[in-house]
Amino acid sequence: MENDIKDIIFSKKEIQKRVEELGVQITQEYADKKPLLIGVLKGCFVFLADISRCMNLDCEIRFLTASSYGFSSVTSGKVKIGKDFDYEIEGRDVIIIEDILDSGVTLSALRDFVTERSPASLKICSLLDKPTRRQVPIEADYLGFKCPDEFVVGYGLDYAERYRNLPYIASLKPEIYS
């Protein structure tokens, strides 16, 4: 795996520090609430595990699946949401936890999907943001890092289901995903 890496963009230490900061911020803003954290599988699982442990809150954690990429490195533009919620959203304070905000296509569809179920509030927390690739106007309420326009893997992010277990975020050599 290491031979496929072009550059390390965010080190394990940088990620840990920023995730702790986000956890403190969310704890302060939701101090008197019990937020529902909805993780977007599969890429969010490492980030969600770490950030939830940095929150000093009574919270509930649930997951859903959504994708517009499949095994490609570019969005198809069609969002596939795994299934409807088997838990109540109405009247809840919801935070969508996402690994990367790229084109915005998937996250925008998820935001609309959750909003239709009448939450009390809805915020988005994304570890990474690639604003140069945005196709849909959407922003994260809580953001880890702005990311260069490179294909990144690690810390839950993958290419064809590989590299998720890297402890850092790195750019992948173009010949690997081309």
C-alpha cells in the first residue's frame, strides 16, 4: 500500500488534533441536547468513531449508506441511498458525519433526505472539503480540513475498498486510479 502513496497530506497527529477540536466544539454547541449522529458508510467509520469519543455528550449513533462514486474516482451524479431510516428522525437534532465533501452531490441528496423527515435541526460535519470540485452548493457546518484537489485515501477513505486502514490521509499516485 505504501508504494501507492504519492504524498501524505494530513498526518495522524494533525488529524487527531483537529478531530479533538471538533469534538469540543460540538460538545459546547449541543451541551443541553442529545444529538443523533448519522454516519455515512463506509468512509466515515474511522472519523465517526474518533469524533464521537471526543464529544462529552449523550448521543445516539446510527448509519446509512449513500454513494455516487461506486468503484470510480469521479461521481456518477446519481446518488444511491441504501434504505430509509429504521429509526425516528422527526424532532431530533441531527448531525450528518461525512468523510469528504467533494462534488456535494451525495451530501446534498442526504441533506434533502434527512430534511424531509423533519428533524429539529440538521448540521453537517465533514472531515475533508474539496471546494474546487463542488457541483452543488453545500457547505459543512463543522469542517476538519480543506483538501487539495487530489485523490485522497486513508483514515477511512478508500479507492476500490482499499487504503481505509491507513492512519493518515494521503494522495494516491494517479497511475493507481487512472
